[in-house]
Amino acid sequence: MIGMAIECLKVCLQQPGDENEESNGVRKISFIVEQLDLLRKRKFGRQYSPQFTILSYMIHAASSAAYTALRDEDVLCLPSTSSKHSAKDHKTSERGPRLRQLGVLDSASV
């Protein structure tokens, strides 16, 4: 059933639409597709996209209690707080400066 939902949403992503509406809609649908895809994978076999990794660190930075609650209640498939290696892997990419700007990467974590 989840697979059918993913395929349906992927079809929606391929449909042409209004540019302003499309960029925001594509981002939201892509997030939902990733979450549904993560549900089908084992907890320790999940790989998170760079965009979702950044989002998860932003949520954690805003409120670690909220992050823990979302994760513990299985509301979202979130990486464990100890998996900081994902952000470290992006420190040399074009996202590195953005991660540092957001406070995700600091000199102690790299």
C-alpha cells in the first residue's frame, strides 16, 4: 500500500504546474515521498537525503525536546541524535557553508 502511494506521488511530481506553486509543492511532496520510503526500510538501514538531514538538524537545534518527542512517537522517521556523521559528510560539499551558517556544523563537530 505504501509503495502505491509513493508511485502516485511520484507521478504528481512529474506533472507540469505553476512555477511558484510548483517549487513549494514539489518540496512538500518530495518530503512526503521520502518519509513514506523510509517507513519501508529497516531502522538501521535508512539513508536520509541531505535536505532532510539539514531539516532534522534545524528541528533539533530549535527544540531538542520536540525532536525527541517526534522521534519517540514515530510521527516522523528521524535520524538518531547520535548520527551526526551525515552532516559531517556534507561539510566539504556545497552545503557545508550553509550547515555552518545554520549552526549544524561547528568546529568541535568536524
